[in-house]
Amino acid sequence: MVQATHQPQQTDLFSPINLGALHLANRIVMAPLTRSRVGADGVPTALLATYYAQRASAGLIIAEATNISAQGRGYDMTPGIWTDAQVDGWKNVTDAVHAAGGRIVCQLWHVGRFSHVSLQPDGAAPVAPTAIKAEGQTYTAHGMVDVSMPRALETAEIPGIVEQYRHAAECAKRAGFDGVEVHAANSYLLDQFLRDSTNTRDDAYGGSIIKRTRLVREVVEAVVAVWGSTRVGIRLSPTTPDAGNTPVDSDVMATYGALITQLNKYGLAYLHMVEGATAAARDVPAGIDLDALRDLFTGAYIGNNAYDLNLAIARRAAHRIDAVAFGRPFIANPDLVERLRDGHVLAVAPREAYYGGGAKGYTDWPRADHSNHASQ
């Protein structure tokens, strides 16, 4: 199955841009896509190097969410960035992307409460800001299972969480990435601390908005100390519910507005915002204005969620985005940038190709013949 595209109107989406110290050939970003093609050791293989190199014409690749520690794992077959073997595996990936002329950053990920004891070291309970069980299921070596009851982190443990991010950031530098993205979205650990629906703590990391944003700020500071601010981005999803549709926050505008305002002092390379619910609709609840939150950020902004070319062109022309992230279209279109630019049809991947398996549905998608445009 294919979907037609149309010749783009005049736009600078295909022109170079600098996001901090990241020099991009165009404004088309490959969003992080979990594909579940590594072993239990979390070590990227040669297959991942081929996959990412095939998509190196994106202005920037944000690699799939990558566990910062064994504790941070929430899904089987996802990569890590805390061991030497994982660093070596990712080095093969970054070398392949750079050889193909691309840029790639590592998304640093701790799932928090959305995990299962079988995925945790020594079968321990997942950690969270508060011992509130998430709804939904996760993928383990034994198939899909309900997520486990988490335990609340002790205040004295939180510096150790920050250290996990710092160590992973150092590992990402050794692996040859061009930068890192702090994953503070999609109801994972940092987002769990932000939201008063999942954080009912009464210590220095809970209660008021300034306390609930503290962990994110400490993580950003630790990562910036490793990379410098101009090679660090952050991802937020103010209106994405978790798998069980837990309410996001009692005052999204105040909570995320305060966080974004605080982030401005770091001079980050970019803010990567999920507009609406991740991988779903762009609708947002009444009383929430994501563009108003976007306007609070003084740096570069990457828009994400359910974009097609026409929407990207329109929002870029209106100066609502500096760059645009495409996710699922990159699965079946390794040459997505060229297809969008040249007006070719887009291939559509079946859902069964998304997760797990080998090369089939992963690295076997053909490129378009760019000598011929799609019929209009």
C-alpha cells in the first residue's frame, strides 16, 4: 500500500539549519522509533548500523529510546548505553551514519514505573516517584505481561538516578554520537516526576511545581556538563497519557510552562515537543495551548506527531516549527527526505513490521527512483 505525496510548495524544510552546534543538511528529523531488534544485552548489532545509515539523509536522526541503566529497562529487546559492549555496538552505528553523511543523537531513557520485575536487576520492583501502579502491558522475554507495582524512590537514591544519566551521556560521547536528547516525555520516569498525577511526594522532589521539575533540571545540568548545552536537546509530551490513560497533570500549562521557562537558562540545542498524544491524534484537552508553551522556549523547536508534508510546510511558514520530526514514515521510506522533496509516493509499513524480527521489514525497504517524480 502507498500513499501519494504532492510536489511541495516553496519551503525551506529541505535547506540546512543549525540546532545549537548540530549542523543539519535539512530540517527533516527522524523521530526515535523503538524497533526491538537487539538482544537481552542491549548491544546494537550490525543490522542497526545498516538501518540507520540507510536513513542518514535525514537532517538529524534521533536514535531509538536507549536505556541508561539496567534499572531503566522497561521493554525487552531495546538497546542500552551503559556498558562497554553497548558503547562499541553504538560506535559501529554512528560510524555508519557519519560515513553516509548523517547526524545522529542518542535519546537517554529511563522508563521508571512502566516495567516488569523480569526486566529489572535481580527481579526488583521498578522505581517511580510514588508507588502508584501504571496500567498497561509491556513486552518481556515471555511475551506481553502487565507492568509491575513500582516502589517509590528514597530521596537519598535520586542522586544515583542523576548519575545514571550522566554516565549514559559519557557513554554516548564515547560511542561517537553528535549529541544527546533527554527523554522527559511519554509518561516515563522524568515525566512521572513532573506530573502531579504520578508524583505525590512530600520531599524536595514533589509537591510544588518547582519541586516536581527539579529532577529534570538536575538531569539536564548533569548531561550538559558532559556534552555542553549546544549538543543537548530535550523531548516533552505535555498531553500524552500513559498506557492506562492516567490524567496528565492538573495544570499542564503551569507545570510545563514553568519547566520550559527554566530550561531556557541552559541554552539547549532544541526542544522536541510531541503535539497531542504520542503516535495518536493531535487534539489536546480544552484549556491547553501547546503553541503557547512552544513560544516560551527561546531556542530551536522540533514539532512532532502526525505530521504530513503539507502540515509541516504550513507550520514552518507560520514560524511554529524550526524542524519537523517524522516517525513511522521513516520505517518504510529510508529515503523519506528525497521522496518528500521530489514528490514520490510513500510506502506504508504494516504494523507487524514495527517490532522484533530481523532484516525483513527493517532494512529491506527499497529506495524510490528519484529520476522520476510521482504522477500528480
